[in-house]
Amino acid sequence: SIAYLIICETGSSSEMSILVMVGVYYACAVLLTNALVPFAFMDERFHYRQFIRWHHLGWFREYDPMITTPPGLYVLPLIVFGVLRRVYVSVSVGMLRTINLVYTTVLWWAVPRRKRLLVLSNPLVLFYTTLYYTDVAALSVCLAYHRILSLKSMSISNAIIALIVGAMALLMRQTSIVWIGFAFVLVYSRKR
């Protein structure tokens, strides 16, 4: 599980302290954002409306023409809230924003230890983790793809996982194709 990966990755108590501080910051930032902006903000309204169409109404053939990204942003929330459907009758924008905590956890795992705080404290990452946008999801999946490709031994199962994660990145944003290609060329050139 993701929690196990984080625990294994954090070797020192100071690094664990930083992880706790970052986690507390993100929790407070999401709570503050939900309190100050309880409505769908900017492009969130299109993403929220699309999610509602798919999750509550089952209208998978309809796709909002105002959305210019592929539908990858909706896969994880559809799974999570599909499982929790018996508990939550309706899903709010604030609940969708909490999905970014999963992507932030993946981002924590995907970034090398010495660069984690740098990446997670980037102003764009800090801002977009509190909103339901494609930015953090696409970044975390692209970096996870790079990390999987960078493993010392590339087995068939790792290659399949990298292929799936790369496809997920392409489903998040069209521009991910550039980063997926760049990561592949970078890792391939280092392994030769």
C-alpha cells in the first residue's frame, strides 16, 4: 500500500517530521480552501459537473465540450466514490479536492528524497493540490512513470506497470506525452 511505501522510504526521524509537517500543511490548506471557497472555483465547475454526470447519472457518453483534457482525472474519484457510494449519497467539490491527497502521496513517493521538499513546496503544486484540477494528478503520474522506469532491474512486471502508469499520464493531460517521451529517452540513454 502507499502508506507502507512512505514508511519504507522515510529512513530518518527528521524526514518523518518533515513528512508530518507537509501532511499537516496539506490537510490545513485543503480545509481552509474548502471553508473559503466551498463552491467550484474556475475550471473546477466543468470538472465537477462532468464527474457528477458520470458518477451519479452514469452518462459516460457525454463529455463537456468546455473540458480540453482527456478523462483521466475522473478515474480515481469514480473508483473511490463508487466504493463509498453507500456512505456518501452525493459528492461535494470539497470531497473531490481530497483526491489530490492521494496524488500528493504518489508525488512524495515518485520524487527522490533530496528533492521532495523542493517539489512539494513549489507554489504551483501547493496551490493546485487544494483544487480539483489535472495539474497535480498529471505531475504525480508522470513522475511515478519516471521512477518506475528508473528502477535498477526492469522486469516484465515493472515494464507492464510502467506502461499502465504512462497510459494513465496520457489520460490526465495531452501534454504528458512530452514528459513521458522525455522520461523514456532520459532513462534509456542512462541505461545504455
